[in-house]
Amino acid sequence: MKRNLFLFFLSLLQGILFLFLAVGCDDPTTVDSKAVFRYNEFRNITSLDPAFARNPQNIWPIQQLFNGLVQLDHNLNVVPEIAARWEIDSLGTTYTFFLKEDIFFHKAVQFGPEKTRAVTAHDFVYSFDRLTDPAVGSPGGWVLQQVKSYQAIDQYTFQIQLKQTFPAFLSLLSMRYCAVVPKEVVEDPRHAFRKHPIGTGPFQFKAWEEDIKLVLRKNPHYFERDNQGKQLPYLEAIAISFLPDIQSEFMLFSQGKFDFLNSIDPSYKDELLTSKGTLQASYQDKINLQKGPYLNTEYIGFYLESDNPALQSKDIRKAINIGFDRVKMITYLRNTIGFPALEGFIPKGLAGKTTKTFNEYQPELARTLVKQFVEATNIQPTIRLATDINYLDICEYLQRELQKIGITVVIELMPTATLRQAKSSGKLEAFRASWIADYPDAENYLSLFYFANFSPGGPNYTHFRQAAFDTLYEAALLRSALKERVDLYQQMDDMIMNYYPVVPLYYDQAVRFVQKDVKGLEMNPLNLLYLKSVYKTTP
């Protein structure tokens, strides 16, 4: 224990020294701490290259460093970013983007004497090429699945041709996979772009000592301004620590060393929150609690090609869905963070979600369904449920509750990476999983049940296949108007829950604990971290 504490404080001291040198080494005066936003990333960061923006820990800093053609506002509307405007043809397959002509990359020696240059349409051609280049190995290549071709019409006009209409395409382009990068810097063999990124964003790279600290500095030439015409960003720097211990992260936040905590860990949830999801009285004068819808469905998935007779039974799958109390689970295990998943798979906040209730707690009916299965097959239903340590408490709750209706659940605990790989390869008969929206359209959730997306090539991990569902899914892709798609989406959500290939557990909420002096940190349903409009005040 003493050795762990010594190593922790040594790491913290190294981080403070690194931050002091990184922020202050090129300035004659020390940067005011009120102009630095600090947070911890216990999951660590693997790359600052947008081609690898696959998870929140990578996406958050990449969001500060890079821009794309379009972006999402806090209400998830698509708005311009590097593209000043765009046109879509009458067929909905040709997108023409007209770029702003005054967007410049961060300074780099590879640009020559001027150390920078303007972004052009050719840069987007190069950036998109990287996503599908096997030599790059980007996990974001799927973003271009619907794209037939793209080209630079001229210096500042970029055109994309789709294979067929895809109504969510603009939202998809807002992902940081699609950010623009400069060829001169990326392909310089002396320059490790993963560790020394050059983008166009509100902040620019300063220093990164892996496992210790990442520092970003204000981009003094950033192109966006606030509603009063003031140049963004307001902050001078962002400092990200990498303490792997969640308790240490919480301790430093409570001491004011970090500006916010994202989400809530079971180890300290009762310290901060009441069972009703409000701040404990002892913290109400110290920090602010931010809560908002989060496009994330937590669920249990069943591999429908499993040889387990119990999982092949629709009645057993239904019994599991109605055999435990989601309201009780959310109240006591999540401190009322999230919403019980009583309807379909599509989460709250997305148009097209079913309005019907499928998963209301009905223990007597669940027991009857199990009893009928046992009488018909002479098999006592047993299910092996795989999870990682982060969701062990929820899986143990399901284990206890399902035992009461006659279903035995054997929990298989495994590392997160192992669980992810086994789920994709069909090696698990039941698994705890989550689906966080890549883009704000219900199609993103329904794609998990489309036959052409069977894993391991796609996200259909359950191997659900119904011809009627596939027909509706393909029809929805041809509807450009959201109102026309909503009815189809609801029909598909209903169909999924009539077949029960999954057990929706809860629709998530984004939760942030923020220091009182932090202003302008807005919530959004994708839980993206926008820091360009954040500032800090003196208490």
C-alpha cells in the first residue's frame, strides 16, 4: 500500500512538473491556472490521429485539435465547420461542399517558410483516402461504406457521390474520423503524427508524455467566433492526466485539482449522489451536477446461433426480458442515473423509438414461460453471461433475479478487450454490451439487426435475421425525410422486441460533476467534449 501511494504521488509530481514546463516554456510569464482546463483520462489515450478516433478517450482530445466539413451543435443539428455551405442533388446521392478559404493548419516546419497553409479540397481527398488505406488500418473505414467516389472539383470545392441515398450521411460526416489532416506532415517519415498531430482545431498540440500528461495550447489563429464576435477558444490550455486509479481521480477532483469528472463510478457514487440521482447535501455548495440524455443503450445480447436450447427459445428470451425489475435496478445500482429500458432498443432522444412497452416487470408470467419450457423439453434453462468488471454488479443482480423465475445464470468475467473480441467472433452465447450512437439517427441502432451486418464483419453480434425487418431497413434508407423514416423505424423497433434477440437494460444519461468556476461546458446527447466555449471564473 505504501509503495502504491508513493508511486501515485511520484506520478502526480511528474505530471505537475511536466505541465509547468509544457505550458510555460515558451511564455515569458506563467499561464494563469484559471485559463487551464484539467481533467483525468483513466482509460488512457492510444492515438491523437483522427483516423483512430474510435472511443471517447481518443475522440475528446481529437475534437479539440481537428475540424471536419461539418459539426453537430449541442442539439445535434448539422452545422457548417470547414465547409461554408453544401448542396445535395435531387436524388440525395451527390453532396457538394464549398469550403471556407481562410482555414489554416497549425504551424509545422513541413509547410516551409510560412509554417502553415490553407486547407483545400485536396486535403479532404487525402484524408478520406487514409480511412480506407490498409496500410493505415483505420477503424473508421466503415464511415465511407455508402460512398461511391469523392473528388476535389477545384481548390475549395469537394464533392462526394454516394452509392445510394443515405439520409444520415451528413451526421456521419461530423465524426472526427472525417477530420482534415495535412499530407506533408502525415507522410514525413521523421514525424510521428500519432503523437504530434497537426490539425486546424481550437487548440494545438503542445506536449505528450504517455501515461503522464497531455497538454494542448490555444490556437491563436482559430477561425470560429462566439455570438458576440469574440474569437474562440477562451481557454489558454487543456491539461489531461492519465491516473489509472479511479479513487485517486475522485480524490483530486474533490480537492479541486481536476475541473470535471465524467460519469459515475460505483466506488464513489453513493458519496456524491442520493438514490434519487441528486447531489448529496455535502457537495451542493462545492460542485455542480450536469445530467442529460445520452444516446447509449446498455443491453444483454443473445447469440442466436448458439447451441443452447434455452436461448433458442423465444419464450425464455422473453422471460428474461420481463423477469427482473429495471426500475429497482436503476434506483439502487445506478442511483437513478439512466432510464429503465421498458420499451425498445432505440434510446430516448432519437426519433423513431417505439412507443410501446415490452419490458415491464412481470415475474409471474416469466415463471410460467420458464415452467412451460421445462415441461416441454425437460431442460432446466442455464445461460452463460459474459461481462467485464465494470458491469459485474448489474450482472449479479440479473443472476439473483432470474434465479427466482427458474433460470440459472453463470457469469463469466473477462477483460474488456477479450469480451469485445469474443462477442464479435460469436464465441459467447450471452454478453453484456452497450451501443453508443456514432451519429444521431435511429438507423445507427437498427443497423445492429440488419442481416448484411453479421459479425465479425459488422455490428450484428446477435446474428438476428428476419426478412421483414431487412425489407423495412432497406426501405428506410431510401427516405430522405425524417418524418417518412420515423414510422419505419418504430416498426423495426417493435419487431426486434417481439423477437427478443436482446435484453435492453437501460437508456443511459450523461453525468458530469463540474467545479463551480467552470462555465460554458454544455451537455449533448453524444457526450462529446466541446471546450472551445469553456471559460473559468474567480469564485
